[in-house]
Amino acid sequence: MNIWSKMVTALRGGVNEAGEAIVDGQALRILDQEVRDASEELKRSKDSLAEIMARQKLAEEKCKQIKNAIEEHEGYALKALDKGDENLAHEVAERIAGFENALTSEQESAIAFAQSVEKLRAAILQAEKNIKRLKQQVDTVKATENVQRAQAAVAERHSGSNSKMHTAMESLERIKERQAFKDAKIKAANEMAQEGSENDSLKAKLEAAGITTSGAAASDVLARLKEKKTSSDES
């Protein structure tokens, strides 16, 4: 059981490492998407702000209309009192009370909307600053990534060129050695040919002068052998 547990842990570790490798390999793409997501969220926040501001304006406009209605009906109530129509004045007063209650509710809504607008405006302003700073940092990271990629490419090409240069130098040295050996063989052959030519020329000159250069004759060898035999017999 303990072994299986360790194997599962090892597999989980391998999955995490693979996941981290994928994330590292796609870091810039993921970062761009995260910036786009943040910008999209900011856009939705601005849409919400526009909607709340619209509701605030509607609430304020409704308050204005209710105030006008209250003022208008207060005039009606006063006229009814002037005419001594208490019942009508009371009925108008009830209508005014309803307007005032509605006004209080709309005023509370308008105030709540106004507070929400201020908070959301502040949040959006901060988000815009954060996204702007984030985009600047992303641009810096991308520029650094491009520079490092270029430097790595140059280093790789330089390393490859050094290796190729070393191989080329070795090939060049082998060619030089082969050429030097061939040149030495040609010189040796020329020297041997020149010596043979000089020997042939000297022999021709000696023969022309009546001087023989041939080796010992058979008669000379036989005479030397006879003399050697006589000396051996005497001893």
C-alpha cells in the first residue's frame, strides 16, 4: 500500500512538472490572454457603470417629477381649502402623502445609485491604471524575451560556426599535409631522376675517353681464384 501511495505521488509530481513545463513554454501567450481577460472584465465594469448611472439619472428625474407633482397638488389642496371643501383638500393631501413616500423611496435609490457610481468609478480608474501598468510590463517582458531569443540564436550559431570552423581547420591541415607529402615525393623523384641522368652522362664521358667503367671481367675473377688456391696449397 505504501509503494502504491508513493507511485501515485510520483505520478502526481510528474503531472505537475509536465503542467509547469507547458505553462512555462506558453507563458507569454497565457500572459496575453490574462491581460485580454482583465481588459474584458474592465469593459464589463464600464458597462455596469453606465447602467447604474442611467438608473441614477432615472431616479433623479423621477424625484424631480414627484416634486413637481407634490407642488402641483399642494396648490390644488390650497384651492380646495380656499373654497372650504375640506373633503377634497383631504383627498388631495392623501395623494400628496403618497407622492412624498414615493419621493423618499426614489431619493434613497438615487443616493444609493450615486454611491455605487462613485465606488465603481474609483474601482474602474484603479483597474485602468493596473492594466496600463501590466501592459507596459508585458511589453518589457516581450522585448526581453525577444532579445534573449536573439542572443540565444546568435550564441547557437556562434557555437555551431566554431565547431564548423574547427572541422574546416582540421580538413585544411589534412589537405596541407597531403600536398606537402606529394610535393616531397615529386622532389625525391626529380632528385633520383637527376642523379641517374648525371651517372649516365659520366659513364658516357668515360667511355668516350676510352676508359671502361664495366665491372671485373671473368678472366680477372678466375685469375684471382687460382692465386687464392695456390696460396692455400702452399700453406
